[in-house]
Amino acid sequence: MAFKALAIFASLVSLVVAVPQATPDSATTASIKCPDGNIAPHSACCPFFALRDDMLEHLFQGVCGEDAHQAVRLIFHDSIGFSQEMHAKGIFSGGGADGSVLVFPDVEANRAENAGISDGVQGQLPFLANHPVTAADLVQFAAAVGITNCPGSPRLKFFTGRPNATAPPPEGLVPNPADSVTKILARFDDAPAEVVALLASHSIANADHVDPDIQAVPFDSTQNTFDTQLFLEVLLKGIGFPGSANNSGEVSSPLPIGTTAQPGELRLQSDFALARDPRTACVWQSFINNQELMQNAFVEAVDKMSRIGLAHPENLIDCSVVVPQPVAKVTKPATYPATKSFKDIQRACFAAPFPSLASDPGATETLVAGQVGT
């Protein structure tokens, strides 16, 4: 990935202790045979084979649906619960990637800043009860497994060895879509490239609580596919709302038309602002029609986020070999939805050429399908 990029990922230094990076299936030639016959680089990886198979069969069921989306969302809500500023003052600041969302399921899931994570928490708790892994590791592993059901997804890294939370984090640490870009970046130690990279997850996401009248509303026209369409469509001019207007954290959408089965596309205020802010606009634009760049940036950002708050991240054990291969690649290039073209773009980055893209055929606006599957 060509990302003026890769160097910027070092900027989480105040949240994460730097450790050597590794890619799945690399880093070591040592191996052991697990009791179930699987080969792993370390015995600590062995329980994750059974957990992987159990989740694939009974939770994700081969679908890039709500359970996969929730799994990816939980790593953010779990990991972001840490404040370096509070920690430096000797105030309890949360444990970061410590599984607190599962250890204290009746606390964090009931906070307004975590609205919508309850289903994901409840879906993962039975696996925590049935497998000898920590809640902190399960949250991260579930996302790595779940996202592989989404076409176009990268293969995330997975390291084990996180201790469980001892207390839930303080409230107010989770950014919300009505926050300013400055406030959002401050929660990530002003690491703009990482923030934008993490938002690639919105390509498979949906909104349940932004507009109280509609649920499972996607953020782009190719929901259930991990592709760069999100980064294009967020830059299109808004023309209306898929439901009601004047909801906190929502701005007008370029593709609001829908039916009960096809609710239209919802645009978050934070996505809109990050796509146009001079600190993030060029990174945002760089992902359009550059699948590999987006994938690699997402992998690195998630890996760093998975270490937030850990006292000894250097002791984590690489078990990336357990992560399954993603189901399929994306070969279709990004395209303007029908009736849209470059004239509809609200361009904010002029340091690089805007990608040359075709428009989908059709004389009427693209109808955007909602969430499918479990």
C-alpha cells in the first residue's frame, strides 16, 4: 500500500506501545500440534481453532450480516475505552482492549454512547462461556473471524494474551457521529490516517439508532461488501434523508430513496465532516477505487487499536494463522451510482487527482438495500 500513509500509523504512540508487526502466517517457523490436530505457532493459539469453527457455524453462518457488523463494531467500542490523559493524571482511565464490553455486559451496553452494541454483546457471551479464552481476546478474535464473511475484506491479524477488564471504563470516551473532527481526532492522539482507515468498517455497517424511525440503514450502496464505495459516496452532494430530518449525527444523503425493504442510504455527520476536513480529506480520497490501499490501512489501524491500553503488548502471541481466509475478493471498481457523476462530488482534496470513474447505468436513482442475513 502506497500511503504516505504507512508512516503516519506511528502516531498512536501515546496510546500504544510500539511492537514488531507481523502478517498472518508469517513471523515464525516454529509450530506445535494442538490436541485437536491443528498446527499452531504456540500452544496459546490452540483454543482459538475450536472457537473459530464454533463462531463460523453458529454465529456468523457464512453471512456478512448483522453479527459480522456487530463483531467489527465491538472492537472499536471496547478498545477506545481508555484515556492517556486521564491515565497520566493518575485517574482510572479504562483498560482499552480489555473485553470490558463482555465482562460488564449490563454496564457498557446500556450507555447512550454505546447504543446498539447490546445484540453484539449478547451474541458473543455464550462463546465466552464455552471456550477457554479471555473476553479481551474474544472481542478481537470475533471481529477477525466475522469480517471474513464479507466479500472484499482483508485478513486481520490476531494476537492473544490480553488480560480481562477489572472495571468498566469511565463514560464519555466513545466518540459519537455528532462530534467535531477535532474532538474525534483528539481521541486518537491526532492520528488522522488511522481514523479514516478505521472508517472502512462503515462499508459493511448500518445505523439502527441515528434515526429512531428506521433501522439497519446502510452507509453506502454496496452494503455487505467491504469496498471503497463508501469513500466515494460520502463525497456526493446530499439531496435528502432516508427517514426523518434533523436527527443528531446525521446529514443529508446522496441516495435517500428507499422502500420498506430498501431503506435508502444514511450519511453520518462525522463521515461527512472527515471526508471534507483538510486534515483528513486527502487520506479519505486516496481510498476511492484503491481496494488494496484501504484494506492494508484498515489491517494496520485495527492491529494498533487492538493494543490500546495494554501494559505489555510486547507479550502478545501471534495467532494470526487461526484467522480464516476471507470469502471473496472485490473485482468491481468503484462507480458513481446511477444518475451521479463527478459533478456531484464535493471535492476537498486537491493535492492529488480525483479518480476517474464510470457511472452505473440507469435513469433513476440507485435504490439502496438494507441489511441482510443474521
